[in-house]
Amino acid sequence: MQRKLLAVKAARANLYQPAAAEGPAPYIAKLNPQGDRAGYDTVRNEALSLCWISKVLGADEVTEFELGRIEELNEQALVVKRFDRTADNQKLRLEDFAQILNKPRGRDYQGKYEASYEEAASVITDYSVRPQIDLDRFFRRIVAFVLVGNCDAHLKNFSLLETEQGLRLSPVYDVVNTTLYPDLDSEFGLSFDGTLYKISDVTPVILRQFGLRIGLNEVSIDAAFDKIKKAALRADKVLPEDGHDPASFGSRFTQSVRDACHRILET
């Protein structure tokens, strides 16, 4: 479980403080793990993953975020702005797909993995006020997650958010390139049509067939791949190199994304 706390802005830029027990808490601060996973640097990983995803899918598709420091703890954090709060801190309705599909956590917290991406798409079909648009957004999101190595794309990482028009697919959140950690499972979070794949085994054909099953047509799927390919080529400039040391975190992150883009998009 990632260390998180509710936060408020401090007086200076990029500084935050833990939120009080009562009152506004418009930010969530995510901290690096401790103990046997202290070296994972999930803060940098998620910041890079969200940055790359925002370049590929568009900034409006991703939760607002920045790297900040928790003043009281003197720790760096990935700080995300809560999109389920209004400007005057009123709570918006937000339900993740595990809640909607009635997948209880269970003692081992595995309920969020017990579904397919087709079942997740059915939530959009049944409840979004703009289902065809949100299905297209969902499809592009899954393709982008394959590219960035986000294996942990489970039901609780997708939500429907209250808007003025009604329920819509929420922005992207909780994205980490898990392929950089060899001790983590490399299977993609949910199944495609009942089959669980290692992320390295997900192919363009599997993704295209998935798009057809959730109700997209060939034209929409081609357009999605074309747009993602062009955006990924532009987004390459945000990938780090870390002094050309192939063993460094930045170089491994960059190589994993470039390899996936070559395999899926033929870049």
C-alpha cells in the first residue's frame, strides 16, 4: 500500500502540509514507500508516468499533479489535486468501478482485480451520459497504459465522476510504470475477454479486438492508434536519460516506454 495523506498548500510554492482533521483537504500527497520497498522511488515514477500520459492523451485527461514537499515530514511527494472537490470544497459524487460492479475487497484486497476490461467498459455503457465518447477515452487510456508499463490498472483506478451533464469517466490517476520492479507481477491488472496477459504479451491485435468488443468501430480504433502514435513521438522528449547510464532509473523508464511504443505502435 502506498503511503498517502490529505494535504493543503503551505505559504510557499511546492510546499504542502498535512490537512487538519476537519476542514478542506483539496490535495492528496503520495510518498515513497518505506521498509523493503524503500528504493522504489514511486514518487518519481508516478510523476514521470503521469507526465508522459498527459502528453499522449492530453492534459485534460489526467489529474492535476506536481512534485512537492511535505513541510512537516521534510519528504518529497507527488501531490495531486482532488478532482472530486469543487472550488469551494464541496464533494462531487465519485464512484470507482469496483464499487459499481460490486467487487468487495476481500481479506486479500483482490476484488479489484476480479474482472475484465470488457466488464469495466460496461460501466461506461450503462452509466455514462456520453457513453460513446467515454468508451473511446477508455480505450485510448488502456493503450497508453500498455505503453507506459502500468500493469496495475485495476477496477479502483477507474471512476465515474459527477459533472454538470451527469456521470462521466474521471481523469486518469494512479499510474505507475510497474515493469521497472522485477519483483512485481507483470500480468496486466484485468483480463481481456477472460484472458490475463503479461503486459509484454499484449499485442496491437489484442487491443484492436478489445476495442471492437466494447463497441468501437474500425474507424475509431484506427483514429485512436494514429493519434496516440503521433502524440507518443512528440512525448518522447519528456523521457529522461539519466546521463546515459543504462542501469539508472531514468534510462530504464525511457527504454521500457520506447520498447513498448515500438512493439505496439511500430514507432
